[in-house]
Amino acid sequence: MQQLPLEISSPAEPDFGSFVPGANGEALARVRSLADGTLAETIVYLWGDPGSGRSHLLRAAARANAGLVVADDVERLGADGQQALFIAINAAREGNAAVLAAGAAAPVALPLREDLRSRLGWGLVYQLRPLGDAEKAQHLRAEGERRGLKLGDDVVGFLLTRFPRDLPSLRGALEVLDRYSLIKQRALTLPLVREALAAAQQSAELPRQRGGR
């Protein structure tokens, strides 16, 4: 029996170029400006559901500007972390390092101390909107083309209806398909997609599909 190397390779470090903005173009532009030091505001807060891209933007900004103060998942901060962020925001208003923070909810709804909640709202606040299916389909096709894969409408529809729709999960599935197609030396048809992803799921490399096969 042929052993198929289906492991998903380590994902590339997030950067601004690989962020799919959708309805979040203004937030992307402001975070890029914050990272390169051209934004007049020194505090930016992002919030949105898991998979909305907030962590991607924070990591991209941190790579672009090592001096930036970055705080993700602020709702999880303990007392010491909240105090450190409080001090950083005050310092940013006084001309020190800028602050980019993110969480699961708007500042007013965060389970944090009141003075920190108010300070997170001092600067620019953006809710990141999830991508629509059409935007995700477009991204999948573009990523497939970059890899030399032609994704038909049936394959794209299958991925969007049977797997988690966040981009990291979809990219993981595409990584598996790329490797499997190369090993099998076959075009990426829907039967091959089912075969490849079923094998990856059995080895726990990918989450189970939604619904039936």
C-alpha cells in the first residue's frame, strides 16, 4: 500500500498581502498605517468572531513593526496583563509605542476592568466582518491558481459546504489537495477531492466534513 504524505505543512507567517479584506478594507489600511508609523492615531482595536482575521492582522503588524505593542484576545487577560495594557495605552497617548489590540467583542462588552475598557475605545475601533461565500470562493480559486491547481465550481462548492469556512481551514484543505494531486498525478476532480480529504480526515490532519459525504 502506498503511504501518502498528507501532513499539512506549516502555514506561512501572516502578512498584509495574504489578508483577504472583503468588507474590511478600511481596517486593513489603518492597521498597515499604524504598523508603518504613518497613522495619526496611536491606538487601534479590532474585534470580531473567530476566523474574522483579527489575529492575522495583529501578527502581520507585529512582523512589520517589532516596536508595536500588540495584545490579542484581550478578554482573556488576567490582572497583570490588564495592567500592562492599561499602561501601554496611556504611554501610546503620550507619544510612545503604538498599541494594536483585538478581542472577541466591542470594548464596552469586554469582561475587563472599566478603565481599560474605556481606553480600548479611545482610538480607532473596527469590527471585522466575515467574508462572504463568493469572496471565499474567489480566494480559493486564486490560491489554487497560485499552486497550479484548477478548482472547478463543484470542488469549490464542496469545500465551502462540507468544511469549516474560515480561511485557515480552507487553506489546510487546499494544501492536502495539492499534495495528493501531485502524488497521484491526477487532475483535481471532485472524486479525487473526496478521496484525498477522506484520507486526511482519517489521519486527523483535517476536521470532519459537515453533513454527509
